[in-house]
Amino acid sequence: MLKNTGRSGASASPETLLTHSGRNSQNHLGYVNTPVFRGSTILFQDLDALEDYTAPYRYGRNDSPTSKGLADLVSELEGAAGTVLGPSGLSAVTTALLSVLSAGDEVLITDTAYDPTRNFARDALSRWGISTRFYDPRIGAGIADLISEKTRAIFVESPGSLTFEVQDLPAIAAVAKPRGIAVLVDNSWATPLYHQPLALGADIVIHAGTKMFVGHSDTMLGTASANEAYWPKLQQTQRLLGVTVSPDDSFLAVRGMRTLAIRMKEHQVRALDLATWLQGQAGVLEVYHPALPSHPDHTMWKRDFTGSGSLFAVRLKAAPRTAIEAMVNGLTLFGMGYSWGGYESLFLPIKPERTRTAVPWTAEGNMFRVHVGLEDPADLKADLAGGLARYLAV
């Protein structure tokens, strides 16, 4: 795991930050965790207090002790100047993009981006006069050839959704920074424990906190954290949009994050073990996990990451839909669901060829996204072995 100096400059391990940051027990009657502060109206003692716009709490939509504790914790982990919270990962993406883009601008987005990010660019940004071009996730410094006089932002997701390409973030940032182009990174897969985009040159780092941060599949959350240069604009955009997170969801997110380091260690070990096992199974054509030596971006992953997440993909030999149906419908431990990051394992049929545009996906066979939870690995292998047998029998 990466050491993080946090905003205060005091060196602390991620485990220590996760345990102690954002608690402020002395301000809350000694309670270990900040209690849930529900409320909209905040009363001011006098006119001076009303006119003090630097006060930490002025209205429930903007902040509460519960949400502030969560934001402070994320900022410490990211080494960020500040963090805004949203009610979903997508809200964090949209808030971050709108904080750096205006009508007439252009954004470059990796071709492997999370589908809702692509949809927002296509169906919303385009209506507001902001154009989008999707780029090859392995373009690296070659992204300079795509930059136009209108380019104001580059959106990175590494590794990419569904197909798990790792991007050369330092090279992209080196191209963007002299041109004043903002670099935004979706870091949901690795979390700040295993990847530090701001330290590698990014300006804003985004998380679908619903996933690894919360860790229990029971709360929706998004976070966006910025460096000093972009923090004022990110915070202003959040306030203008009225994006907010309920105090109850903030509390659940903080509670989940207290165990993030332990969970990430277990998810990493179990996912890599299962991915390695799958490589040797009949019918498996390829396993897409950056921590595997066979992955084409493994060397770059080793350079920029200190660990891996719970999620990867597997491609099986071509078979009809009835084979997919027989496989997934008979699984007893792996569920089917569109999220990930919880304690329960998931196995989801995916079709990357439906969304890719810059680099068409032409690999033959059927693809599945795998999230490895906290069940016994032997039980998970037995469940998948049965599924593979049914798949191959059709």
C-alpha cells in the first residue's frame, strides 16, 4: 500500500488514516464515529455568525459533521486539497466534468470508460455544446496528436471497465499539464490504497464509492477529489448543482471505509487466486486481470499500482446464449448484478463490443465480468467449475 502524507503533511499509513481520519470525537461528546446529523436548517447565534461565510456549516445541503468527516477522510487518502460527495458514482463523474468544461469545449474520454460516463458525454454534454472524442486506452503520450485547441479535459479510467486496459497516466498528464488541460481519473477499481492518480499528475480523482468504499452493497455514493488548482471550481460546481449526500449514507460510507484496507487485501488475494485458476480451465480463452503476468499492461500496472482490486474479466470460447443461460442460472454463490465491491461475489455477462468506438472490440467468444467477494475461495471455484461444465455441455 502507498504511504500518504495527507493534506496536513503528516506521514501516515493508509490503515492508520482509515482508522483515525475524519472522526473528530472530541467535537461529538467522545463518540468514536461521528453521529448522523440530520437536518436542513442551521441556526445562527447572531448577525455576525450569519454573515460569517467561512463557517463550516451553514445549510444542510452543503455540509454536515457526518458528511464532512467522510470528505476529510477521502481527501487524506487521496492527498487532495478537498473532496465533494455525490449520491452516486455517476454524480461524481458529472460534477467533475462540469467543473472543467464549458460550451464550445472538447473532452477526450478513454474508449473503455464506464458506460454511464459515455452516455452522459453523448446525451448531455453534446446538448450543451461540449464535444467528446473517445481514444485508444493504450495511446499514452500519443494522445498529444488528438488534442485540439478546444480540448479542455482528458478523462482516464484505469484499468478500463470491462476489458481492463491500464493507461499510461504519467505520460498523459505530462502532455496535458503544459497545455492547461485537466486530467480526470476514475480510480474506483484500485482505490487510493493501491493507486494515487493525483501524485501521478492527475487533477481530479473520482470514485464510485458505492463499490469499494461502502463495501456492503447497501449505499449509493460518489466522491471527487481535486488538487489545489482545481478544488475551488470543483466545490463551486457541486454547490451550484445542489449535489448532496444524505447524512445516513455518509455514515454508512464512513463505517465501510474503516475496514477498507483489510477488505482490499482480501479481495486482492482472492481475485488473483481465482483469476489464476481460471486461466487453466477448459473453455477459457483469456483472463483480463492487470496483476497477471500474462496481461499486456502488467509492467505498467507494476510501475503505477501497489495492489489490485476485486474485479476482472474472463472470455470463454464461443457458445450460444443457451450456454450462457445454463452457466449463470445455475450458479449458487455468484450473483448477477451491475455493481461490485461488496462482500458477495458477482458474475455478469458483458458485451464490450456494443460500446467501443475508438478501438472496436473484435475478440471472439463470450465475456463475463467477475467480482470476487469474501466467500471461501474453494467454494467459489467449485461454483464456477460447475458453471463452466454446464457452459461447455451445451
